Amino acid sequence: MPVPERTKAPADVDWNRLDKTKFLVYGAGIFSSVTTVLFPLSVIKTRQMAIESASPGLSGSAKMARQVWQADGIRGFYRGFGTIVFGAIPARGIYLTTLEAARSGSSTMASRFTSTEAQAAGVANFVAGATASCVTQTIVVPIDVVSQRQMIAEGSRSAPTQKQAAPQGAGSANQRSGFKVMQHILRNEGILGLYRGFGASLFTFVPSSAVWWSAYGAYQKLVWREVERWGGPQEQNVAQDSRGVEGRPQGKATAQVMAVQTSSALLSGLTAATLTNPLDVIKTRLQVAERQAGHAKPTFAGIARKLIADEGPRGLLKGVAPRMASTALWGTCMVSAYEFLKRLCTLPEPD
């Protein structure tokens, strides 16, 4: 009687085996849908980080959500959404292309200098995530600067206390379309105003992306190792079609693959969000700060010193709850869609 094979991790799909056009077009639609669902968390996180009077912690996040609802209703949770979607399509295409190309190139080298599969995956994903984030910041930073100022703008029904809390220059929501915010920045600060906090963004998102992808690669290998050790005999997890192309996992293995990817993404999101939150708080305040005549230009170090002096170390964790939720949920949804997308866009192997 033949013994069923144990469930094994499916082989990764290399960049050279992907239909790039299909990958980018389908990816734009899938990831824009995920952004739509999770965008309110970004608004709450940004406002909690940027507004000095905002309360920290989960209770502060709940209070901020109530304030946004009272000020503008459901529309308040989508301030800056159009700006983000407009910029995200080219940015995400560049990010995914760079990510896959860098990972494909670094995987072989990483395997030579590491002793385990988990370490090799972690190193290759770290390099790929850092490279992709670094390249993409040239597009992402102007989008962030504009959208964040939209997010913290006063609502049409804002209470006086909320108006006092908003940073100078935020303006009112009904006067702050993405185009008008961009015009305001260019008129007052020039083109460099759109790149306010570029260094801070690199300092925040390059490590964050590197940590996320590194943790995801390592967590996935570690979880699969435990599945193979304790999962018991299962049916073969990967089907091969008539052309020898790696197909979808079958039967019980389908659920196991999804469970491993989801749990790895969740753990990666929590890890990256917690470790890099202080950098994100400082970056956000730097990007929404309005330059005023007679005052020194806002700097990363200056804002960090003021934040710690005024609010103490707890100020560095402002917005961590919605950021953890957003990063973990986004990562989980993104990876599920991303892994599905890669297998959907796999090219047949040449005869």
C-alpha cells in the first residue's frame, strides 16, 4: 500500500516565469481593492500620529475614529483616497517588479552564504524588500505628503477643539482636494516641499519593507518546517498540469498553504509595525508640518527631540494600534492575493 506524501512547501515562482503584463494589470486591480477596504485604518493612524493632542493607545484610536465620523461621516475615513490610488498604481507596479527581480537575483547568492533554508529566504527577502522600497520612494513620498495633509484637514462639521488640534496649514476638508494641496505646497515650499521627509521615508519604509519581507520569508519556512514535522501524511500538495507548470495546491494542502501564508504574513506585519512605529510617527509629523516664516525648517532630529520632550517615550508609540492592525491585515490580504497572483500569472515551462 503506497504511503501518501507529506505536505511540503510549494516551490516559489521565479520572476523569469511570470507573465509580467498580466501580473501588473491584475495586481493593480487586486491591490487597489485591498487598499479600499483598509484605507480607514490609515486615516486613523495618520491623524493619531500627526495631531499632538491625540490620545495614544487603543482608546485614542477609538476616540479618533469617533471624531472623524462626527466631522465628516464615512467620507472622513477616505480623505486622500483618490490621491493614494492615483499614485499607487505606478508605485505598486515599480515595487512589485523591483521586488521580484531583486529577490530572484539575491536568492542564489543568499543560499551560498547561509546554513538553512529559512536564513536564505530571510536574507533574500530582506534585500528584495529594501531595494523595492528604496526605488519606489521617489513616487511614494509626494503622494504621502499630499494625502497625509488631506487626512488631517479639518472636517466640515469639526468641533472647535478638533480645529485647534489640527496642524497649521491643514485647512478645511472641503477646500483640500489633492490638486489644491499640491498647488499650496508648490506655491509655498517649491518642488522640494513635495519631497519633505524623503530621507525620513527612506529611513522608515526601507527598514519596514526589509523587515516585513525578511520576516515573512523566515516565518514561512519555519512554519512549513513545523507542518512537515507534525502535520502527518497528507495528499500531495502541488499539481502538475500537462505542460509541467506548477499548479494550485489540492485538497487539504490548499487550506494548509493558505494557513501558512496567512499566519506568516500576520506575524510579519505585527513584527514590522511594532519595530518601525517610532520612525513612522516622526516621519508623519515632519511631512505634515507647515513651514512658517521666522521659524527654523522642520527636521527629523528636531521633531524627534520635541516629541520626546513634550510627550515622552509613549509619544513614539502613537498610532501603533491602528498601524499594527493595518500592517497585519494589509500584509495578510496582500500576501494571499500576491501568492495567488504569481501562480495565476505563471508562464508554462519551455518544452
